[in-house]
Amino acid sequence: MKKLYALAALGTLLYSCNANQSAVENTGTEATTEATAATSDEPHRPQFHFTPPSGWMNDPNGMVYHNGEYHLFYQHNPDSTVWGPMHWGHAVSRDMVDWEHLPIALYPDSLGTIFSGSAVVDVNNTSGLGTAANPAMVAIFTYHNAEAEKAGKDDFQTQGIAFSLDNGRNWTKYEGNPVLENPGIRDFRDPKVLWYEEGQKWIMTLAVKDHISFYSSPNLLDWKLESDFGANVGAHGGVWECPDLFKLPVEGTDEEKWVLIVNINPGAPNGGSGTQYFIGNFDGSKFVMDPQFEAGLQAEPTIATTVNGQEGIWLDYGRDEYAGVTWANVPEEDGRRLFMGWMSNWAYANVVPTEKWRSAMTMARTLELVDTPAGLRVASYPVKELQHLYGPTYTLEAQDVAGALPISEKAPFSTPTFDLQLELERLSPDGQFAVELSNDQNQKALVGYDATRKQYYIDRRNAGDTSFSDDFAGIHYAPRLANGASFPVRLLVDVASVEFFADGGKTVMTDIFFPDGPFTKVRLLTESGEFKVDSGKLTELKSIYN
């Protein structure tokens, strides 16, 4: 493992923006290039999460699997570390862990900047943009016309497409853009497209102000409105954004349900932006909520609602997972629904204390539909490919814990990047615990279970620099969606983040932090010996920059 907080010099190409460029995007020869390298010592640079080499990044876009590669596009401002004219940055990976940075895929043009969207592989060549032998990869995205917005118009967001015939390396914008005009709605964006096999048509799930609109098309070019959903259900503390629609099998049964993801900003359970979802059925035209899920959504109070009583069921209860969506075109033989989100929050994303780059993505996750005391819920956990980064593993013996268990002393590691898995057993009804991450500067983050509230939490009030935003420090809570005395928990810790998976991923929380030194001290804290460690292991995670 290399020096803590260090990033090996990484050459990458950044391309300048030209709003009047031709329809052909990155050819590798026509674009102006500027070679830049990340410095060898960047505070808070994650070591196993995806980050841009430099500049601003937010929503993951166009996530699609094709010819052995996972494509990750993302909202990107190459000229600044704050949000600005949006491009689609681009990277590829064969395992969702080790990423290769590629040239910018989509640039702004006369129709606007390039907001969020999705990508598909048109395997049946319905669009005619490819061939049967070489189907096109098609990106579907939102054009945002800032000039029209400034002029007071309401139709400044439209949907466009671009296509690639060489595994996403070069892109051509469709000459007939936009393919979906705006009917006069200010928030009309973030198309997520899937192939609906039963109806032999494409379905676009579009975020429209306070609800979702479903469109259909035979060819990705001509779209018609099918139905609307959600204006009167779910959390509505802010604008709906970045939706996704997909089927999931119900664990342990032959049944399948449709899941509709809707990101919202603000209005998340712990403040700012977050990812809610709905479970139901989709018939190619309408989405209808599952009656049991709907009943749980409307019940008050219940562990299915958010911690502040606002109606909503959430994929991640932490402050720092947003705009999460799933990969398209994952092979059937793989069988997984794979997810990734943006690891930040709009409440402070533009001012976090990093210098040359801003924001990371969450670890890629597998989603499953599981039964809980609250009914069917979406569970998530890190993809198995994370094991590609595994280093030494330290095993904890079964033992009762009275007060504190110094894990980092029993597991002699010195890296702030690790995967900690514990099987805890509560020995008394009021037992509670916390995993403490700390450093030599006396800063700490706590991840644990509050028995009085019957909720999990992350406390980052003393986890480092919070001066950049009055809205950053705090304790964030999440419901427990499991019963019994067994508490299986897992923490993925990077130099500036923790992803917390409890009870097999039924409850998930993601928080970032900015300590002045690496969190290499780990303790399990309990009260009066009320917990037992049935088993535990801590595995060092190697840097993707080694």
C-alpha cells in the first residue's frame, strides 16, 4: 500500500469545451487536448472509489455494459471544481473497481449543455443507427438551454440522443435532435430508457417536476406519452430527478416485481438530496404500486417512513448517496441488478474541501428484493468484484465486549481503506454499539445502533473539517428493517467516506467526511458488555492507483 492520502501520478486527457463543435464528438484527433496529472499527495482523494482526475463531477449517467466493459458516464465540468456547463465525462471498467479514464464523450452544442440521462445497446437496430452485426450504443440525455432559461422560457429542457459504433469511444449526435420536445415544463429531464420485451418497445422513464412520465418508442427516435405516476405519493420535499425502472426477482420465490427509483432534491430523510423508491407492477404503459408497499408507505409512524416522519422509503439513508441508477444491458447469465450513486449532497457539494477535483461515486452495489418486517424492500451490498482489491485479512475471535474492543490493535493494520465485517449478538434488550473510526488528531466518526431510537446512525460531528458548510456536521439516522438479537454489519471505509450495510443490506447509509489525518484506529464500543462478537474480520483494501 502506498503512502496514505497519496495518489500515484495519473496521466489523463481533458478536452476543452466548444459550444459550436460538429456533431462528431471525441475523435481523439480533432479535439484540443491538454495533458494533466493528479498530484502525488492529494488530501481526501478516495483510494478505491471512482473520482474524476480533475474538475467537477456529479450524477452517474449512461451506465451500460457492452463487449465486456462497464461504461460510466457522468456529469462533468472539466474547467472548474464547481458545477457549471455540463458535459458527459467517461470511464470504462471490466470489474466496476479499476477504471480507465477516457476522453469526454458529449459536449454542449447549440441546443444546450448535456444533462443527465442513460445509454442502451440497440441490439435489434430499431433505430437504424447501427447494423445487426454492429448495433449502436445509444445515449439518451437532456439538453439544457441556459439562454432560453434566462429568457424566462419554460421549455428549455429537451431530450436528445447520440450514438457510437465503436464501443463508446466516439459519438455522433443525431441530426434530428431533440427527439422529445418539451410541452412547457421547467423540470423535464433525466431520461432512463429500457427495452420492454413484452411489448417490443422502448420505455423512457422521465422526471417531470413532481412526478414521473412514461414514454414509449419503437425506435428511440419517435416518442409518445403513456402515463404519469407519483404526483401524490412518496416524498415531495423537492424536485424529482434521475429515475430508473427495472424488474427484480423476490428473493426465495418465483415472483418478480418492478422497482421505480426516484431521486429527490431536497427532501431526503436526513436533509438535502436522496434516493427513494417504489415497488409495484408495470404493464408497458402504467406503473401501479404494490398494495402492501403502498400501505407501508402511508403508515405513520412506521419504520418504513423516513426518520423525520415524511412519507418515503429510501434506498440509502445517509447524507451522501444521490442520483443513483443501474447499469443497462448486463448479461442475463450474470443476473444482477447493478447500482451506483453520486457520493455527495447538493446541500454542500460545491464547497467540500478538495482542491483539484470534486466528488466521488459510491462503490458499485448489487440490488435485491427481500422480505423484511416492513414488507418487501430493496437491499443492497457491495459487488463481489471488490475482492479484487483485497489485501491482508485479520480475523477477530468470538468474544464478549465490555466497554470497548480495540480492533485496530488486534488487527495490526495502518491503512484508512478497509472492509470491516462483524456479526454482533445483542445480549440484553437495551444493548447498543458503535464502531469508532479515529485518527491521531482526536477526530472520529461513529457508526452504530441506538437502542433507544431503535435506529442505526452515523455521527460525523467530530470527523474533521466541517467549516465549509453549516449543514454538514450532524448525526444521521436510519430505521432497522430486521428483528432479533443478531446484528450483521459491514463498513466500507475509504479515506473520506464510509458506506454502512446493516442486516444484509436492508439498511444502508453513506456519509463522507474530511479528517486531517487518516482514520486508522478502529474500536467497537458497547455498554456494560451487552454485545458479543460472534465473528469478525477486517480486510485491507488496496488502492486502485497502485
